[in-house]
Amino acid sequence: MFETLQHIDEYLLLIINQHHNVVLDYVMIFASGTLSWLPLYVILLYLIIRKFKIRSIVVLLMLALTITLSDQLSVHLFKEVFLRLRPCHQPGLQDAVRTITGCGGQYGFVSSHAANSFALVTFLLMVYQSMNKILALILILYALLIIYSRVYLGVHYPFDVLVGGVFGIICGLCTAWPTRFLLNRF
């Protein structure tokens, strides 16, 4: 069973990773960049403060907790337990995988990029329920672009980002519910 899943994962990885061009290379490098999304984060910060006023302190603290949980648990509960090599470190696959930005750490299951982006999006969609539909769509596309970029760049298998995204959704839900309770309480 695991062999079959590994073959499917490798097949999907190579399909995504091998279809590239110069423009997409730059888009995917941007999408995976740590500081690339800073303007979006500044806009979100402004919108949260505008919407929640003094209660934005609770929202921002819980959002920080959400990202911290997602990031740390994706490493300590997954990467350090499963020890699944990234495709760019996998013997026999290294030469077939095209990397543009380097490979990153040795282990890739689950993708912290995926977990963190989906945790952020889930948390915000659950807490900021009156969010503009266009902004909600932008956030969803942001998370999807990040996970696609990780596979495109050859640093994660598709299942790494899929499970990372699901884990991020769980983290976002686990912190959004108490946040909503606190916001309704005060």
C-alpha cells in the first residue's frame, strides 16, 4: 500500500515539477518566499485592527499562537517522526527532480509552508466571518499557490503539501474556536 502511494506521489511530483518555464519559475520562487507575502500580511493586519478594534489584540495573539503551533508541530510531530526525505534528497529521484532554489532541510513530511498557510487562512476565515468574499478568495488562492509552488520547486511531494494543508486546517480550527469564544465573551 505504501509503495503504491509513494509511486503515485513521485508520479504527480514529476508531472508538476517537469512542466516549467521562466515566468512560472519566478512566480513559484516568489510564492515560496518568506517575505514575498509581507504586503498581504500588512493588509490583513490593518483589516483585523479596523474590524476588531481593541479586541484585535486577542485575534493577533491567537493568530500568532496558530502559526507557532502549526509550524512547530509540523516539525516535531511529523518531520522528526516520519523522517521522509524530500524528493530532492531522495536517492534515485534526485537527478529527475528539478530544483531552482535549493533543496532545504533533509525531511519534508509534512510541508510547514502548507501547514502554516492553511492554518492562517482557516483561522482568519473562521474568526473574521464577515470578510469580503474577494479577500476570502485571495486567501484561499494564496494557500493553494504556496502548496503548488513547493511541489513545482521540487522540495516537497504532493502528499507532503496535502497532509500539511489538512494539518494546518486542523490547527486553524483548534485556535479559531476559542478565539471566537473570547471575542463573543468580551
